Amino acid sequence: MASAAVVRQRVKDYLYGSDYLKRPFTDFLNQDGNVSATDTVITVSNISSWGVGDIVEFNTGEQAYIKNVSTDNNRFTVARAWNGTTAATVTDLTAIEKNPRFTYAQIDNAVGSIIDELYPEVYIFNTGSGTANKDSWYYTTNDTGLKEILSVYYPRSGSIGNDEPWVINTWKMNKHMHSSGFANGIGITMWDYGELNHGGTFYYTFKKEIAATTDLLDRQVELVVLGAVFKMMGATVPPSTNDTRDTRQVTQPGQEVRDSNWFLSEYLRSRKEENMRLKEEERFILTSRQTRKQRTYRD
């Protein structure tokens, strides 16, 4: 699990690398209080590094255009919500960046794009529950991101004591049903729930699609970072050009394209490795031979 800010910073660390000259100048707010969404006069720590026409980016992702600089008061006057960003309250003493090459919005879009393409290779396991009902065979699932149910089970008193996990075999997952008649269009049809009593609780384990950075397992964060860096670098690599002295010769962009290709290969490798780990972990999910057979021949 990682916050968007942590993922964003890791992407920036790769993009700028160890070359401090590539990194945008970083200053700190010194407002003696938070900057509201309507404040246009901003106090900073190093006013001498700013000039009219510079773009300042806050850690909220908002950008502002500097219209006037007052070196005597360590302040500059800005136009808020620049470049289509949204004005928001900014915490005092936090870092701000000057004319960043890669904006917060660009990084967040790249991360979101990678997350959107993870499934079906990369996902997480999650669990849900329902209540057995003798008058119904169909049970609606309300779990966000549910893609495939792997097992349905319940705790029972058995030979090894109370809360012995017991698998239910007679169930089938249903998808793509009309949501007006079936909430969310996803549910479980279960003809028999074994020794579970009416009103008892059953549980299920399912594959969940990753929808945000906070869904990621710690080990999955790096592959998302690698993919986002590839998308960011690939978008800024200039195209191949013809040599000015001999138009038959093609001049390649250089090191940046090699770096971009390296991040792509590392992303694809990490993605494949994570898929193998998930398949290995799936072997330990509580299930039965009948359930596995149903999944193998499921439409």
C-alpha cells in the first residue's frame, strides 16, 4: 500500500536521477500560515531565485503564474489555477517547484495509465461475505473491483474443532447481468450451502482489480513506478532525424531513448514476475477439486 505522494516522488527520483541540474529548483513556502485557495501573494524562503513569468507548482498539483516579484518582502504575486489546474489550500512550509519539466498532473496521469492496464496480469486478492438465505439462490456482491471469485467457504465445527474452514462447491459466479434487476450486475448463484444454517455467514475470496496506488501491495509499487517512468520518458524523447550532412544517415535521439527502453524492459519483466507470484499464491487459497474444475471450464 502506497500513497499517491510516495509513488509520485519515486517516479520523480527516476526521472531526474542523480543529475541535480535536471531537477527543478525547489523552494519552501514561508507564509506564516497556510496558503488559501484565493491567496495571490505568496511568501517564500528564497525570493532571489524567482522571476516574472516563472511557473510555481505546489504539492497539490496546482500551478501558478508569477506576475510580480518583491525581493524586499520575499513575496511574489501570482495568478492561481494556471494551466488548467485547480486552486486549493496549500500547507505552509511545504516544498514548491519552479518550472518543473514533469508536472504533478503528468506524473499522476502516467501512474493512472499503468494502473489501468495491470489487470488481468496483476491484481490483488480480497475477501467478501454474505448471509445464507434459504429463500434465495442468488446473492449480490457489492465489492469494488471484483473480477473473479475463486472460492466460497464458511467456518464450521468439525473434527479439528470450531471454525474449521469448509468449502462450498455448489456455486457459480454470474457477471454482465442487467443492473436494474441485479445490483452491480455481478453475483453468486449458490444452490446449496452445506451445513451452514439459514442466516449464517459465508465468505468468498476473489481477484480484485487495482484501481489506485493505495490498492497496491508494497512489492507492486516498483513495477508501477517503472511503467510510469517509461511513459513519461517516452513522451519526451525526440524523434529520429536525418543527419544534416548526409540525409541518408539517421541520427538517433541518444541516451534518453536508451533509458526509456530500459525502463520499458524492466517494467515488463517486473509485471511478468508479479503475475507468476500471484499464480503461486493462488495455490494456497481455500478451494476444492470441483471448484478448480469449474474454473477451468468456465465460459
